[in-house]
Amino acid sequence: MRDRLARRRSRWWILALVAWAAWGADWRTPPPGEGPEAVPVRRLDGAPYVGVNDLARLLDATKFWRADVRKLVLRSGPHSIVLTADNPFAIVDNTTIWLGAPVRSLGGELQVPAALVDTLPADSTLARLIFDPRGDRVLVLPASGGVGSPRLTVAAQVTRLTFPADHPEAAVVAARARAHFRVRMGGLFLGVLPESLPSGSLLRSIRTIPAAGGSAFECAIDPAAVGYRMTQDPASRRVTLEWSRAEGDLDEFAPEGPAGARPMRVIVLDPGHGGADLGVTAGRAVEKKLALSLALLLRPELERRLHARVVLTRADDRTVSADARAEVANRSRADLVLSLHFDGYVDARARGATALCPPATLGAEQAGARNHGRFAADDAGPGRVAMLRWRDVAFRHAVESRALAEAVLSTIELKGQGPTRLRERLPYGLLGVNAPGILLECATLTAPSDRERVLQEEGLRQLAVSIAEGVAAYRRNE
Ligand SMILES: [Zn+2]
């Protein structure tokens, strides 16, 4: 019987529960309304109990009471649970389960030891319940599953952190700076994080951070790490993060500029397209309109958070040339330029947001140009602000632009408005702009879910909030 139960429950849930009890770390309580469905647990003589009415509700079960033998049968789909008042055994699908304490009757309702929930069959016909001893509640594991306590292993060159996860394929690295390395996971975090890290660990600290529709972690990585790798293994239901001191087949960290807050007096918002140029159209969505609406929502969010002056390259529906856009940015001495666009793909499955920023690595020919100090302005026409050579300008601001892209994409990803991608390619819209800047394809209009979200004022406003928070994080240079 025990073997069968052990097979039915994945082993790490039990480890997670043991870890809770042993380590005493805080349960991560989801904000009200966003968390999983849960019911309270009460203590009777020190043992945790859940009311049978609550239990039946969570399991979507029907109750049958037999007063003569004081038995209650819960039926849900093909499963049955038989409980008897004052009896410490339950019968789950013909298997007898020792509950550790008797079922009790309190005010006419049976109270069931919470230990029962961890013995229930784990199949798609029954909600998966988890007993959370620290929160004193029993909760339903959402469809996105769970993420368990990570295991840390420290070797000479490599530090590994392995998370058990129901959906490893949903994991994504949301920010790649060493100081703020962020990973987003699908599923609810049910584990505990290591409270102290061994010496020699390239992982210096780890904490949970809020994420919509999943869980997320922010790590600080030792400067000695030269790269990282994330491995998602659906077969073993694991996500492994590795940080290494040795070069190899690794992903790069985000480049790091000078420490300290960045000055941010003027921000230029550049809503893409306009006038005769509609941009992407899909269903009711027209890119030029959405880009302008988003810029108008983003302006007050930025002003409020950053106390910066926000300048728009267009505030109504008109045609603006690329040169004129760059001129607005350069004339207003922008500290930052955000070009706002929306994507469209032939493939209806494509969705999410993409940031384009100038390549941070120089080709040989381009590096040569820089070494020769050719940061000269192109010939400017009469009355025009000088347009700098776009390549030179792009290189000058490439590292900062990349940091901006990382910060903005990270907040978009964590708020569930992704998936996000970063492309190192100088966007046409930023040619000649003498400031750090990115072109943001804020959502994909050909994806029905993205389109419906941004066509609603609240969806577009939430996107503006994410972008503004990303810009604020960039300014703080966290
Ligand atoms: Zn566009």
C-alpha cells in the first residue's frame, strides 16, 4: 500500500513538506484573489484538521452520510473516500489510510486530519490538494502545477540550482544581469529557499519576487561567474540553473554599465507609424492607434514615477518621418528613447513582446571606425539638428540600451505579458538617435490573446505600468 501511494505522489512534494517543517521558512502567501483556492485548517488537540464540507468543495465531491454507522462517503468522479467518526482510518478507493489522528465530529460536521490530502490519488479526475502547515490551510494546486524546493550543489567551477517543477518548459530567464538575475517559473512555489549559501557558491543570494500566473526568483550572482545555462527537463520534471567560472557553452550575462542611479530628466516616447502609415492591422487592432494610446497612458506613469519630462514624437495621428523623430529626441536632449510598436506575424501562434536594441558587440570594421574617433556629425541641413552617424551613435549607447531592454522586458515577463524576446539589431526607428533607446514591439496583434488584451483600456494601461516600472528599474540601475 505504501509503495503504491509513494508512486502516486511525486516524491518531492513530500520533501517540500518535510523541508517546511524542518526549516521553518515563510510560506509565500499569494495576494488575495490571485492565489489558489484554499480552505483554512483548524487545530484540534494540536493536530491539523480540515472540515469535511470544505474538503468536499475543494474536491468537487458529493457527500453521503450513513447515520447508523456514522460513516461519510465522499464521491468525486471514479474516486471515493470513506470517513468514520472517531476512527483514525480512511478508506480511499478501497485502500486503508492511517490518518495519524481520529476523524472527529464538531458541531455536526466531521473534521478530517489534514494528513488525508497527501494520500489522495494524483490523477486528472481529482483536484490536487496540498496541505500547507505554515499557512494552516489546504489548497488546490492550480493547473500550472507547482515548483518545489531547489537543491544547490557547489563544485569547483560550477554552481547548480535544481528546481523540481511540474512544468519545466514554462521556465524562462527574465533578467540576465548578475546583480539581478531573474527566473520565472510556471506554477506555484511550494518549497523553501536555502537560507544560507555555502562558501564557493556562485549564487550569492536568492529570493522570491512577485510574478503573474506563476512564481519567480531573483538571484545575485558572483562576479566570478562568466556565464550561465538553464536546462529544462520535462522527463525528470526539473529546471536546472548553472553558473560557471569556466568558459564553455554558456549564455552571457547582460553587460553591466557603471554602478549607481542613472540621470533621467527627459524621456522621449516615439509612437510608431501614424497618418497614412497604419503599421500592423489585425482584426480591430491598428498599430498606429495603439502605439499612440499606449504613449498617452505611459506618459503620466513615467512622470509620476520618475519626475522626468516626457516628450512625444507625435501626440496625434500624423505622418512623422524617421529623421523628424530622431530630431525630436536629439533636440530635447533625451536621456532615453522608447519607440513603441506592436508586432504582427503570419504565424498565429507567435505572441508576446520583443525589444530591439543596437548590438553591444562591435564588428571589426565598426570597431575600427570607433578607434579612429569618427563620432562626427553628418552634414546637417540648414536649421536641422546634426544627425550623427547612426552606427557610431548606436555603439556609444549600446550597453545602456541593452540594460534598458533587459529591465523593461523583465517587468513585462514577470507580469505575464510575455513571452519576451530581445534582439540585438539596430532598429530603423532609432537611426540617428543620440541616446540609449529601444524599439519595443509591445505585444503581437496577430495573436488573439495579445490583441484582446491591448484592445481593452485596462490591458493597455497594465502594459504602460509594466514599461514604466521597467524604466524606473533601469534608472535605479538595480
Ligand atoms: Zn511598427
